[in-house]
Amino acid sequence: MSSAALKRVFCMSLGCSKNTADSEKIAGTLSDYGFEMVGDAGSADIAIVNTCGFIRSAVEENIAAILDLAELKKGGRLKLVGVVGCLVARYGDELKLGMPEVDFWAGCDDIGSILESAGARGARVTGSVLRKRLPGDVSHVRYLKISDGCDNACSYCTIPAIKGSMRSRPTEDIVREAEVLAEDGAAEICLVAQDLTAYGRDAGLHGGLVALLDALESSLPRDMWLRLLYLQPSGVNRALLERVAGGRQVLPYLDIPIQHAAPGVLKRMNRDGDPRKLAGIFRTARSIRPDFALRTTCMVGFPGETRSDFAALLRFVEEICPDRMGAFAFSPEEGAAASDMPRQVSERVKKSRLCRLMSLQEDVSLARQNLFVGRELDVILDSVGGGGVAEGRSFREAHDVDGVVDVMGLPEEISPGRKIRAVMTGASEHDMEARFLVFPPVGALTCS
Ligand code: SF4
């Protein structure tokens, strides 16, 4: 079979939501050129793996997935295997030598090369913003990447080396893509990037994210939910907090990774080293809007982290009371400056600190959750069961990241993606229970 005759493509999207957005763009472009996207490798001619190479465990998992597809190719089912994305940027040269069964390698941005390798020779890349869900994906939550790369240099992170410096997408492309997602049934759009707050900086813009939110809100349906994921604290200011707090479609949800709160640790992480400034962001957010949903990420066991550094982190968490936290133990990554730092923390200490931090956060989360019991909130239904029950989320929960809202008393014949109003009837550290009240008027959002 010549490559030009290969038409059925299976795309495996691994890693983060930014990869999901890239994979949908690859699928959209291939479909535009006549390829048929299929949901399993066994019925495909071509398999493309969109990889993640951020941490060691992801690298191993991704290599295993590629080898599985290579086996299928050996067995004659697949004709071509392509590998694209972060793993190619990080380990492309070594992998190409060690995996001759892979037919093509490309960066995610390099759609032209993917098309050509898949056999669409002569086809011109139009630069359109076409996106296509991967087969089997019925989600009403879609991810929209507004920039790629990162100009920061956190000492534990390999992303700038993998992704390069920050490149913002033109506002009109982002708005058009958001409109396409809305037309395709999106009920919630999550803006993603390595650092949302840096949007437009590479083009000399100040307040680029606020201007982008203005443009998106005026173009999207009034009942669309817009959620911001990944706001680097150094780029969060009062103007942004007020814009998010007063948004029409933008949800009052802030995902601000602090990583640590001890000045020495922050300095060695090569991050803004003033914990008072960090605390100020959370205090200002809560003064503007007490019910702001605040999420953060913390890392324990960074090289040189002392007992008193860790105690400072615990005190900080008690002070800022984040609604949710993602917590991780430091993992030395090849090529990251922190991997070679002296005074590495033992795995035993990392584990025990991680447990302590998470246990504290459970108490903090439960206290925050309890504040919402008795409140009426809009809830988007993600999965609907029988008997009037469904799992959903309010503005306080990001999809696949935070907890859920278990709703009871729903009318039958209700579909996922529908927004309803519910009264919160119970809370645990992660999840809420709620009872259906009404279907809210389009565009109304009851957060306070
Ligand atoms: S902000 Fe820091 S942690 Fe985040 S991608 Fe950039 S360098 Fe990595």
C-alpha cells in the first residue's frame, strides 16, 4: 500500500490538556485533508502518538505506548507509526536511533511535516484553527491553548528547554477557535498555557490576558463557562483579579501555583522569592470576592528544604486557605538545574512531608467546602446516571483536577453538558452533595 492510500488515522493523546488541544488540531487538519480519524489502533493504517516528556514516569509510559504500536505494525495491522510532541523535543535524537520502527517524528507545531509524512503530499497547510475531537470523546469541556513555551526558568523544570520561549497566539485566532469549539457543543472552555498571565508579553502587550478575556466574553454565548488554568503568581495583579472576579462567563476560579513559601527555597527554585507578595495575592483575591475558588500547587522535598522551610510552607497554607491543592514531591529531572543541587532530600522525608501537607490541606479544604453548604450554585453536569442522579461541577471545581458535585433529584431525560442550579447539601474534603432546584436562565451564574 503506498502511503498516499493510507487514510485511517488513530491519534493517541498522552499527557496534559495542552496536548489534548494539539491532538485535536492535528485531527482537525488531517480530517480536512481527507483522512478518517478512528478510535482504535487496530483499525487504523497510521498511528500518531502525541507525547509528553515532562517527567521521568511520563517518558517511560510514553515509550511503552510507542512500543505497543510498533508491535502492531510488526504484526501488519498498522502501516505507519508517527511520534510527535514533547518527547520528540526532549529525546528525539536518542529515540530515533533506538526506535527504527517509528516512521516519522515531528513537533506538534509542525503540522505540515505530519501531513506530508502521513501521505498528504502537496497539500498546503491553511493555517486554519480547525479542531476535531478524537473519536469517542463526547466531552463538553474543551481546552484552548493561548500560548506555548515559557520564558521563566524554574530550576526544577524542563519545559522551557522542551517547548522553547513563550509564543502567544494572535487574539483573533484564539477567539475564532473558541467560537468553533462553542459551535461544536462546548459548554465550558478552559484556557491553558504554561503561563496564562504572560499572554501577549512577547508582542509587547501589557494586560494581554485581560484584553483577551474581554474579546472572548464578547464573542462567546452568554452561558459559556470560561475557566483559567495556570496563572503564574508573578503575573497576577489586582486588575486581573478584579477582571476575573467580575467576569460574565469567566469563572471566579484561580489556579495559582506557588510551589513553596520559604524564601530560600523559592530563590533556589528561581521563582519570585517573596512569600509576603504571594500571600498578598490570595488575600486580595478573597477581599475582592470571598468565595473565589483558589487552587494552588506545592512541591515538597526541594533540595535544601529544611524542617523550618517546610514549617513555613505549612503556616503559609494555613494562612491563605486554598480551596484545593495539588502537592508533589520534588523529582530530579535530567537537564533541570535543581537535579544537581546539593542537599537533596531523602525519599523517606519527601514522603512524610507530602503526607503532612496533604493532611493539612484536607482540613483546610473541608473548612472551605463547608462554607458552601446551603448555598445555591450553578452546576454543569458531566455524567448523568439513572434515577435522577448526576455528577457535575460548580465554578469551584475544574474538570479532571478538583472534586465533583454529586447532584440528586434531577428530572429524567437530562443530558451531560446541561447547566442546572442546585443547593449544596453536604461536603467532604473533595466533593460536594447537592439537590437539583431549577434550570437557570441562560447566562446567569450564581456564585455569591
Ligand atoms: S513557569 Fe516555571 S514551572 Fe512553569 S513551565 Fe515555566 S519554567 Fe516550568
